[in-house]
Amino acid sequence: MGQSYDRNSIKSICKSVHYPLVLNSIFARDMNYSGIGEITSAKVLKEIDSVVENYGLDTKLRLAHFLAQCHHESMGFKKLEENMNYSANRLLQVFPKYFDRFSANTFARKPKDIANIVYGGRMGNVEPNDGWDFRGRGYIHLTGRRNYELFGGSIGVDLTDNPQLVSKNYPMDSAAWFWVTNKIDELSDNGSVAQITRRVNGGVNGLKEREALFRKYLSLIK
């Protein structure tokens, strides 16, 4: 009688011989996530197929955490790009590190200036308008020239000259790339929604909604 292997043993073997796509395809079949269509569009459901297979989001926990964060960050998969069009009061609430009362009144409703102030000089942004050009796009709002370069390199697409392609063609893939690159997939195996939110957002903004979305997605994935 041949030796038997459990799920983790098979994963280890597949990874050791560099068969990630085969590995993910095998375990993606363990899940039925068609019920997600109850709260997402057919377009989003189709996009999920790709990230499940290509990025290893192949367990209920990993996929539920991922989709809950994407859903919240993109306002229900509808907001694919930061517009940065903040009022003075909102600037003080969201970006108190970068604005005081005077500067908030000066730059209120000037989205390009706001983006360049908030994102300029970091995340690989070096040119005067990089903050605006590489503002958040996709379902988890990929941000910064460096992230655009790295993600673009991973899919073989020049995103530094065409940053708008992130929101137009790769909103789900960019989110999954960010997720895996920052090891949030591994955190999802045992971490709380609060821990994952901090890794995604830098804080716990909208935590109650994120927790509710996680529970909903987890209930819809069989």
C-alpha cells in the first residue's frame, strides 16, 4: 500500500519542486465560492478565479480575509482609484501628520497637491508628481512608484508609464500581489481582522465593518 499524504505534506512537496500553480489549482477545488455572487458582481467573481489559483488564496480563511479587506478598501469593489479630493476638516482627520489648520485650508479640494504632499518623497516616489501619478489604485489601493514597478515587473507590464492600468486592468491582481508580498496571506491563517487591517491600512479604520464583511464572506465560501 502506498504512502498517504495530508494536505500540508502535499503543499510542501509541491513547493519544493516549484509547482505553485498546480498546487493552488488542486486546493482551490476544495472551495466553492460561487455564493460570493450574493454580495459582489459577476465581474468580481470572475476576477477571484485568477487570484485563487495564482496567488495561493486557497483556503476559506485566506480568501475571506482578502475579500473583506478588498471590499472595504474599494467601497464594495467600486472605488478603484484614490481621488484625494479632501475638505480641510477631512485632511486634518485623515492626514494630521501632513496638515495643520492653515495648510489644510490652503490645499483643501486640490487633489493633485494633496497626493504629492502626502505621498511625495517616499515609497519610491522621486519625481515632483509621483505622489499623484502613483496614488492608490486597485481594490487595496496599490500606492507608490516602487510598488508599481515591482508589481508591474511581476506581471511583465510597464506600469510606471501606464499607472492607470492598475485600476483599469489589474485591480484584483494588484491587491493579491500586495497581499502576498506583505505576507498577509500567512497572517490570515491565524491572525485577527484587526491585525490584518493594520497590515493593510496602517491602522484600524473601519474595523467593525471589516469584521462584519469577513464573517459574511466566510459564511459564503463553502
